[in-house]
Amino acid sequence: MVHRVSQQKLSRSTNARRHLLKNLATSLVLHEKIKTTSAKAKALRPYIEKLVTKAKKNTLVNRRYLSGRLDGNNSIKKMVELVGPTFKERLGGYTRIVKLPPRTGDKAEMALIEFVENVSEIAAKKKLQEKSPKDKISEKTKRGTKKPPIAKKEQSKNKKTKMDPKKR
């Protein structure tokens, strides 16, 4: 038995491993599923699940934490605005690893790592449920909350009557 081993080394130095996980996590957030070796997928799973847990709360501290562990503003924005709220009710287990046939060149074990729920579909459904601002404006005018525009003649009459008596 091997005790107290926190992560797989993946035959890389510390910096190379850190950058590898950072790049894999960024790709997973942007593309929502990636095909990689099963060893890399197993190493990526705890890394990305901690990031999703942080992304549930949209705070400045959590955004800075994510910016240190993901590349690019697009991935951070997507993580906080789409991925985090999607898994708000879930306590854990945000990703799944599906085994694939071995790679043809070197027979390396391949795997597909993806989010459990399809984030882009859920975001699209939320957008459809929310009404666009144009629809809201048209509903207000239908209800009569907006005043009808004043004709130009009436505007000019109002201006004349509101002038100071000294200027007349």
C-alpha cells in the first residue's frame, strides 16, 4: 500500500504537471469535454472539481483563485457564470470519466472526461426562459404604464407658458 500520496506525478516535474493540469482544466471548461489519456483524466478530476466548488460562489476571492488555476478570461467567466450556477444544488461529482478504446499509435489507455450535466444546454434553456428586454418594454407599453409621447405643438405651448415673467 502507498500511503499519503496526494496526486499522480504523470512523469513530469512539478511545474510541468501544474501547467498540464491548468491547460487541461481550461480546455475542459471551454469545450465541456475532452479526450485524453486515462491517467491525465484521473489526475484532472479532483483539480477541476475543486474549481467548480469555488465557482459556485461568485466572489472576488473565488474569481482570483480561479484566475490562478485557469488560463484566459473566457474560461473564468464561463466557470463563474455558467458552470458554477449549473451545479449550485449538487454537492459533488461534477465530472465523469468514460473509458475509450486504446490509442492506435502507442496503445495508451484513452478516456473522455466531461461534466455530468450539459452546461451549454442548460444555459440555453435559461436564456429562453428569460424574456428579452424588448419584450419587457412592449409589455409595459401594452399595460399603459408608459405615457404616450407628447406632440410637438403641445411641447412648444408648454415651453412658452413656463417662461419667467421677467423675460416676457
